[in-house]
Amino acid sequence: MRRVTSVVACGALVASTATGCFAESSAMPAVRDFLVAWEVGNYEAAAARTVGADRRTVVQALSQMADQLDAASMKLGLGLSALPARGGPGAGQAAADGEDQAKAIVREGDQAFARFSVEIDLGENGEPFSYPGEMTLKRIGGRWKVVWSPSIIHPNLRDGQRLAVVTETPQRNDIVDAQGRSLVKKVQADVVGVFPGQLRDPQRTITRLVEATATGGRKLDAERLLGRVRSAPPRDFLPLVMFNRTEHPGAALRLRQIEGVHVQRVVAPIEAAAAPELVGHLGPATDDRLQRVGAPYQPGDTIGVSGIQLLHQRWLAGTPTVKVVAVDPAGRHRQVLAEWRGEQTRPVRTTIDAAQQNRAQRALAGLRAPASMVVVRSSTGEVLAVANHRTGGVNKAMEGRYPPGLTFGIVSAEALLQSGMSERDATECPATTTVGGRAFANPTGRGFAKGTFQLSFARSCATTLAAASTRLSSAALLREAGRFGFGKDWQMSVPAFSGTVPAPRDDAGKAATVLGENGVLASPLGMALTAGAVEAGTWRPPLLLKEPRDRQTIQAQPLDALPVGELKRLMQRAVNSGTARAARIPSSFPVHGVVAQVSYTEGGKPRKVSWFVGFRGGLAFAIAVEGEVNAAVIAARYLR
């Protein structure tokens, strides 16, 4: 008959070697001391309490377990009460009533059987690897010894086997345009990796690999990379990092010189096919990049490093499935001991229209200065094209912060028309005028004879708008700017600048604000939405992503029909016979628009930006060029 030794009366497992309330014949001290020594890493002490194998074998088996699992920590407990209900295999029914703890050690004469719990933190903030363990003990010469077996490490582990961690990464999903076509293209790439079991000095190989792949201050995490190598199945090829061959043409040849490193050439969808500043790029998970995307990604993984690829990394890449397996030396037999299923990947669906994107990109091609352009559907706010040229990878089409100059006159004119002014009102357009003690001049330095407000607007008469600003209160001007979305939270999942319109302090500041100066800033996206509001009669927030969908919690803003109707004629006149006439092209749909060239200071340096903002046939667009050009010419190129 078996004799049961209860641990309840003596409390939890401790590191002391005292036998306490246990009789000398109890196996409890031997079990306790073995588990404590194993947990704290005193493998020699643990091996000293075993029989059935030489101590070197036991020390090696226990010490290698942490490397084989790339474990962050391990906890051992007597009985099964330490196991959570959702632990590893067999842990689901762990000691609900403390019954298992009471039966932790069962003795049969000079033989005993002990049950214990194992909880291993595999890192990456995931669930622990938890399972019940068992060991057999024998009393030899009056002292209890643990009978060594690989099954002590894990009940399913057999002689000659080792533990390993297998990470299965799902194939990254796609970013697609409005028609479901991919915005990412396949290019040649080099996958750099190792066969862990073939490495003579894993630490040296990984150290050299990290040094050879460091660029721009970015490095792979050598310690974590080494952990991946040590925990992987020895015979499997372990990919560690992938490089775009176009961006890193000499990487493969250089890395092949490192002992133990292998390079495999593949074709992978890792490069943007259009709108690269928006779509973004993929690259290796360096230490700093991992801090941004977080768990459960590993050093060297190919992750998003910019644009949508970064912002929706988890949506596109899902999360890997992690398995703890037992493998034999040949790597042929593999038994899954535990598995944590990852999340599925999902596509990102955008509103980008391939035809409009290509037209916008071609319109900017050939310019020597940085330029950006946005096209939106006036009736919905859908973003159809996001084009950037020579912007250094920055999405200035959506994030640019430029003074809009007289293109802000669209908002100012709407506010004036809303206040009771008419397009037919007589106005003056002197070369200069003074408002609130400050002088304002026309962009050309010339004045014109008296005419209507419509004619003055078409001629970009800054002095006309400045003088008319006295009709408006600062509150009315700010209110109208708000109706056009300036300064509002657009709730987009991709960064975008909605603009700023600071409150004027005096009449001079108000006149400057009407002219799109005095700290007024806008992005091409913001100005495209402004033009779209005039065409549709309603300002609508931008919509770029359908899945996952932009939140669009801000409400659409209907504009009054009479002022908008007059404003359309003002903008059409500017293209037909005014300063934007270079945008006029033969078309069944008339072109409406305004131009501006703005000089400003940024970072203490003089800058210039040239604008065209307009619409035609349901499409509204804005162009900003960092230089002195006639942006209406670029608009005509796009419209053709």
C-alpha cells in the first residue's frame, strides 16, 4: 500500500535544507532540494541528488534546457497547484481543490513518486509554457535520490531528444487599392540565416552578423538573436534577416564571408509599387524598431518600418504561431509539446485609385524641387491619389505644413460672401494697401483698375482681400475655417495634418490671416478637401482606409448654396482668364482653381512654395511645389 506524504502542513517549497516536520524517511527533502537547485541554476547541486546517470549528463541536460527554450525565467513547484488552468498540455485540471498538492509524493517502500509543476516564461509577453512533471526516487543507503531520466525535464522527452522552439510566421498580407490591386510588388531579396546545429561558435557568428548588418546606428539585438539560434531545431534552416537586393546590392556577398552564415535568394513582396511614402517600406526588426512594434516580433523579422506597413504592422503581419517541440538528433522526429496559435493576417484596403495615382505621379515627375499632390473625390472625401516627389521619403502630401497663401482665399472669399458680399460688388486692386497700420502688396507688385470682386479674385488681388477683411470678425473667419476642416481631428489612422489658423490679434493680423499668412498652415490634403467642399457644396472628412476603416467621427459640414455658387464662378474665372489660366485645357468639364506663390521662413532659412488648388468633374486636387514655379502648369499636365 502506498504511503502519502502531505506538503500542506509544512507550507510552500523553500530553499532551506532543513527537514522541518518531515521524518527522516520522507522523500520530501530530496525532492525539494533537487527542485530548488534546478530552479536557481545550481545544476551541480541538483545533479548531486540524482542517480542513474553520471553527473555531467545531468548538469548538461538541466543547463541546456534554458537555452533550448530561450527561457526568460522558470518556476518549479511541488504538486500541481501552481499550474494555471490554461497552461501547457495536461495542465487543464490542475489541483482545483489542493488535492494534488496533498498527494505530491507517494511512497512505496524504498521507492517514491513525486509530482511537480513547471512554469517557463518564453518571453514576448505570451502565456507561459506550463506542464506537470513527474520523478521517481529511490532510497539508497538510507538517503533518497532522484532517479535521472530526460522525462524529468518534460514527461514526453525521451533519450537523445532535446527541446526546441519553432516559430511559424504567417505570410504577410497585402495593401490594396480601391480596385483590390496590390500596392506592393515582388522584388529579389536575400534571406540570411544559419543551420544552428552546424555552428561551431554561435556567439561569434551572431556577433559578426550583427556588426555586418548595422546601418545608420540601427543594430539587431545580438542577445535575443543568439537566443533564437540556440532554441531552434538544430537541423532546420533558421532565417534571421532579409534584405532587398536593390537597396543592399552587396550584402549577400559580404555576409557569406561570415562562418556559418547562409544566404538564400528569394522573390518577396517587400517594396511599394505606388505611393511609397504612404504604403511604406519593410525592413529588418532592429532593436529600435522592435521598441515601436513590440511583441511578439523577433530581432531580424521583416516588419513595417514606415507608412501603412508600420502603422498597421500587426494587422498585416498577424502574429506567429509558437510551438515547443521535442526533436531527435537527426531532426527527423518532432513531437509538439505545446502550441500557441498566432493571429491571422488581414489585408489593408485603401481608397487609392490606380489611374489617378499614376496620373498624379507623372504630373510631378521631372520636377527638380520637392513636390506633393493629393486627389480626392469631392462627393465623398475619398483619397484617390497621394503623390510625393523628392520629399526624402516623407509623406508631405498628407503631412506637409505649408503657408497656403492666396489659396486660403477660397476660405476667406467664402466667409466674405457669407457675410453679404457679392461676386458683382465693385472692388479696388491697388498695388499696395494698409490695414491696421500694416502694408500689404499684390504678389506681382502691380495694381489693377477697379473691377468686380470676381475679377479681383481671379487676378489674385491680395490688396482686395486684405481691405475686405475689415468686413469680417475674427470669430467669423475662424468659424468658416473650421467648417472647411482646418484644425479639426480628422481621425485618420495614417498621419495627416489638418491645418492651423491662429486667432488674429488685431486688424493687421486678421488681414494677414485672410491672405493665408499670419501662421496659417495647410497640407495638400487639407487644401484638396477645401476645393472638394466648394465643388460638392459640403466639406467632408478624408477617407483613406476602408479596412481597417478610418473612424471619421467628425461630421460633414454643408456649406450655404448661394455663397458656394458664387465661389465656384470666382474659381472658374481664375482659370479662364486669371492667374491660374495655365491650368485651362479643352474639356467638357470646366476647371476651377487658384494659384499662389508664398515666400516664408523655416528654420531661419528663406523658403518658397507654389500652389495650385482646384477641381474638375468630381475630382478635387492640390499641388504644392517647394520652389517658384507656375503650379497651374503642373495641374494642366495632370488634367491632360
